[in-house]
Amino acid sequence: MQQMRSDFGFAKALRLLNAAQYRSVFNDNLVRSAHPHLLILARPNTLGHPRLGLVIAKKHVRNATDRNQIKRISRETFRLQQHQLPPLDTVVLARPGVGDLDKAALAKLLNKLWRKLAKRAHHQAQQKP
């Protein structure tokens, strides 16, 4: 039995792939969503869909399994929220203490930050003439 494909995949087109794409978000971020454990930077793109990049530094999360878990949960929450997000290039940055959160708390925090980011991006778009 073949399963139906959904629109909620995480294809290569939904990822920031090279240093230049990351650099453009770091240099021109117009929208931010922050928490003491995570920071999401974003800038509008012209692709018609959001893209995600992850920066989970060893400096802030020492254990590789914890870093990988943070990446997995970040990708999963992005994948499920992508249809509510405007076309943005986003980078999720880990801050100290994020490795201490359990899976449920991290997912809840990321979902809150995605909603906050969408709201701020919409507000930012309304302010531009």
C-alpha cells in the first residue's frame, strides 16, 4: 500500500545551502524572534516559500546527540509551520542552555517562536509602503 505524499515535506528547496545564503540573513535580518535559549533571524526572500538554516554551535551545546536532537526538532517544527510562514530565509541560532531543555519544551518553544516570527514579518510587511 502506497502512502499519499503531503505538502509538509522538507525538500532541499526549503533549506539554506551555502555560506552566502547564511551571510545574507546575518547581514540583512529584518525580523527577529528571540528567547534566552534560541534566536531566529529572518529576511524576506523572493522565492514564495520560507527556507531554514541551522546554527547549533558546539560552544553552546557540547554533546553531539543533543545538537542533533535540537536540529531534528527545529526542522520538524519548521516543516509543520512552513505554510503559516511568509517567504523568509530564516536561521535558528542556539544559545547557552538550549541543550538542557527536554524535547517537548523545545518543540513548544520553537512553535511559539515561529508564530512570533510570522506575526512580526507580517507587521513588517504592513509598515513598508
